[in-house]
Amino acid sequence: MCYQLFIKALLADMGKSCTSGVSKQLVYARETGTIPWAWIVDETREPERVPSWDDPERFALVVQRSYRRDRWAQQPRRLEV
């Protein structure tokens, strides 16, 4: 919403001082039902999903496959480049 206002020259810039007021008003309008939540959606972002598993065994398999030991952690000397 802020970017749309900015490109239409209704906001001076995209700095926090200009966008925070718009954000506060949008939250208020959404919470009071003036603007439905579904009207303002950022289609460019993927929805956030919390990883979940059907059972502990499947979770354990995923963790087992993704485990990597940090072989540098126990090295007594490191070269700084």
C-alpha cells in the first residue's frame, strides 16, 4: 500500500517516518472491519508455513538427512584471509 501511495506521489518517500502512519491506519482499518483483511495481499511473497510432520519418525528422518557436522569447529588453528 505504501509503495502504491509513493509511486502516485502521495508519500514523500519510503522511509519509516512516511510509511509508519499508513501502516498504523491500515491495521486500524482492518481491525475495525473497515477494510477486509483479504483486500490487502502481497502476491509477490510466499505464504509462511511452519514445517510439520505426520509423526515423530518422519521428523527424525528429515533431521537425520539434514545433519551436517561442522568439521572446522574443532580445528586448533584457522587461517584468516
